Amino acid sequence: MQIEIVGRGFEVDEETRESVRKRFDRVDRQVFEHARLEVVLREESNPAIADKYVAEATLGLKRVTLHAEERSLTMDHSIKEVALDIRRQVKRHREQRRKRSLRRRLASRARGREA
């Protein structure tokens, strides 16, 4: 999986990059190697917003794009939450694909018996 980390109004240091790679390691094992993950980290400048650290993740797979956005008081927590959300979406997407292929196989077998 290719990971692109972008900081908008937030300086992305090597420690933050390593944290993102570590959090998305599990997702990396579940998707194919040409999947593209873009993580955008930003800090809201509005003092009225309490949860000013925002992490967005967009994962491009075959035929589908998964997206998640989380806000919190610390950037590490935002990264953790967005990684969990993407992991849930990947798991759900894989389960749906498995069900779909199983239904197709059963339908083709049923058609073969009818003929």
C-alpha cells in the first residue's frame, strides 16, 4: 500500500509519519499492494473549536474509495481514531465482496442444474 501523508497548517515530522505508518499497518496487510492511502493532517485555526486537530484518510481500492475524518484534542488520538474507522470500513467491504462472490457461485450452480 502506498501512503501519502500531507500536512495542512500542521508540520508533519518523522515521529508523526511513523505513527501513521504504524496505525495503518493492519490495513496494509488486508488490501492489495497497489492501494493508495492519502492521510491529511491539519490543525484548525479557529479558537472556538475545541477539537482542533483533524485527521482525514482516503483509501483508494479497486472500484471503491473509503473515506474517514476524525477530530480530537491531540493529533495522535485523531490518527488512531481515523485508522480504526478505515479498518472497520475495509473489513465491511471485504465481507460484502465475499458474500457477493458466494451468491454468484450459488446462482451459477443453480442455473447449471436447471439447464
